[in-house]
Amino acid sequence: MTKTVTVSVNEFFGWKNHPFSDLADQNDELMVKHDQEVLRRAVELLKIGKSFAITGGSGLGKTTLTRAIIKSLDPRNYQLLWVPYTGANRGGILRMLAEKTGIELTRKGLPPLAKLQKHIATEQKDRGAPFPIIVVDDAQHLENESLMDLCAMLISPEENRTIMAIILVGDEMLDRTLRLTSQKAVSSRLACVFKMKSLAQDDAKAMLNFRMEKAKAPGNLFDREAMELITANCGGNRRELMKLAFNLCMEAHLRNEKVITSEMILSTEYMQANG
């Protein structure tokens, strides 16, 4: 029978913030070996003005990796322009970029794309402005014309030099799209496509332990068999791993149990829901 608990889950376990909440501090998220290698290569590419894509299924760490890449860059030398997908069409994407770069597109003159190119090239040449990097999230939803525009903006047509880089972030659909012959004009502008991988079970354990250590959670929060069950059940998906660990902590709080055991896990609905 579930006991009545009157304290909050944070007070119950003695941590300030829930280690597996979406609100947990992820600025210094654990980087597994594969991610570390992608991070190193991605930063090297950006430093020489190269563009690339990051692809993979939901929950495999694309956003976390992208944030780590950006954090590794000196903000004095690089200007980050985030473009989250909001259903915007070609014109909407150009207006979004114009707003972020501080130019007005409504006045008469050059077409929007040409005006953006000229503005960015002039800012760098005359004023030594930081090198722009456009980060497009959910890039698989962009219209083909928008992808073409972004690639066209990489080069100054007057001087034939690179004036910005792009990072396309998207799921498997983006990876398939970039492989199409019809997208050669886009894929040829990318140095490479980095593919995110599912976590190995040992890496999943390390990620749970890292989150718990950061939150100063009890070291015995999960017993050994519980840890094995959780990491095996998430299928290497980081989002599913965090969701399962979060729900199990809430269940333990309701049951007034300080240690999450394999027996407790198997008696809940979460394992069946995630299995």
C-alpha cells in the first residue's frame, strides 16, 4: 500500500533540483566518446568556415551536442543565429535572418537574399564583424527553396569567399533528403553529415550517475539491478532514459522508498510503457 508523503520529492531525496527533470542544468552534460569526437571535428570545421549537418532520431542528443559546439566557440569571433523551425516559408526564414542580423527587408532595392548576402559580407570586410553561423533546428521541415537560400548565403557572390557557415540539425529525414541527387547543390556545400548514435549501456549508466552527482543525489538511489534494468530498457535513447529515471524517482517518492530497486521497477507501469 502506498504511504502518504507530505514533503516534496526534492526534500525527500535531499537534492536541490531533480537530476532527471527537463529543467536540470544541462550546460555541462556528459559527453560520451562519440559525441566528444564529433564535437572536436565540428569545432575544427567551423573555425575554417565549413558547414555541416547533424542528424539522428529524437532523443539521441542532437540539441545537446549542438549547444556544446556553440559553447566551445569564442563569442567575440562568432555570431550565432538560431533558426528554430516554426512553420515559416521561404520568405519567413529570410525575414527571421534579417531581423537577427539587424537589416530591413521592406525597403525597395535588392531582393531579400541578395540584401542579406551584401550586408553580411560588408559587415565582415569593413567592420571586422564576427563570423556568422546559422543553426537551423528541425531542418528536415525546411522548404527546398529555403535550403537553397541558406547555401547561397554562404558565399559572397562579389568576392567568391565564404562569409558564413550553417549547421543543419534534423532527424533521419534530413539525412535521407541530403542523399538525394536533387539536393546535390545543398549537400555539396556541407563538409560532412554527423550521425548521432544510441547510447551504449555503459554510457547510459555513466549519464545517470553524472546527473545524480551534479544534483548531489544519493549514490544508492538505484540499486545495481535497477540500474541494469533502466539502462537496458531505454534502448540507448537519452530522452527515454531521463524520462524513465524521472518517473521512477516520482514513484519512489510516492511509495516513501529511498532506494529504487528492480522489484519496485517491475511492479510499476513504466517498464511496460517503455519496453
